[in-house]
Amino acid sequence: MMKTKIAGSSYFLAILMAIAVLFWTQARVQAAEANELVIADFDTGDKPNNIGGDLGSWNKDPNDETQGCHMAFASDDAKGNPAGFSIQLDYDVDSKNPAYNGFWMKLNGADLSAYKFLNFYIKGDAKAGFTKRVKLELKDMSNKPSPYVVGGITDKWQKISVPFEKLRQISDWKHINEFVLVFDDVNSRPKAGTIFVDNITVSKE
Ligand SMILES: [Ca+2]
Ligand SMILES: [Ca+2]
């Protein structure tokens, strides 16, 4: 009689603990979701991005065939997702004319005011060669670019986190228009190569 009672109460305790763990896990998942907003993981292998924004490459002078940037979806995913994709940028700023080009992506006026960091993954292609430095720009609806130079790019995926306070020209975090990457003949050495970008997010920490 006594034995059954003990077995019964420990069974009850185990259920209580399982419920507690379940709630704790759920709370953690919800906290993680609220902590980070995925803007673009490119995992559909197509446009638009995760918040409905268009994206593509841009060229300063489309008539100058000696410079340009070509965008493609690459199967090399930053998080190792075998079904995922990243963005491949083949750039060339080697020209006798002033040269710059890169990647643009719309954020459709997203409200990022609850977040503190702009994050993304970047790496270069060892075979094609790649610049170790690239300039990013974030723009609110005024389209004034907030430039930030990312350095130390290697041929391995690396997470870059840019604190919002470094993006000084943004005056309206409630309406963000565009994310831009710039290859230019100042920062880009070598002047032609391949860069991969993936998993562009904003986060609170
Ligand atoms: Ca991806
Ligand atoms: Ca060239």
C-alpha cells in the first residue's frame, strides 16, 4: 500500500517536471524569435526576401563592360542547411573608368526600432579571389546612406554584427528602406572576385 503511494507521487512529480521543462523550452524559443528578425535567408533560392523585399545587383555604369556585379543564388548556405541558399556576388571594379557596383535589397519600410544590431554572414571564394573589405550602407526613407566598412573577410563563413549606433545617418529606425553592399576601386582588393552573403537579420543583442 505504502509502496504504491510513493510510486504514484514520484510519477506525479515527473509529469510536473516534464510540463515545467516544456514551458521553459517554449518560453526560450519565443524569446529567441522576438530577439531576432530574419530579413533574408535566401533559402527559397529566389526573390523576394523574407519580408517581401526585392533584391538584385547594381552597376554604376552598365555601358562599361569592363566593370560590373553579377548576382546569383548559391547552394553554399551559411548555416549549413543542405536545402538552403546564399547570395553569390561576382564583382569587377577593375576598369580605366571610375568603378563601383554591388548588391541592393529592399526592406520595404520595415520598423527596426526594437532592434540594436544588423547581422549577416559573409565569406570570399578562395578560387576566384575576393576583397577583404566591403562597404555596406543602410538607408531609411530619406535614402541618405549610412556607410560601414566590414573588414577581415576570409574564405570561411563569418558572422558580422554591426551595432545600430555605427549607422549614424539613420534618423528613422521605424521606416528602413534599403540594405546595400558596395564594391569600389578604393576598398576592393583584388579589384575582381567573388563574395558570398547570407542570413541578413536584425537582433536585440
Ligand atoms: Ca541561407
Ligand atoms: Ca574589369
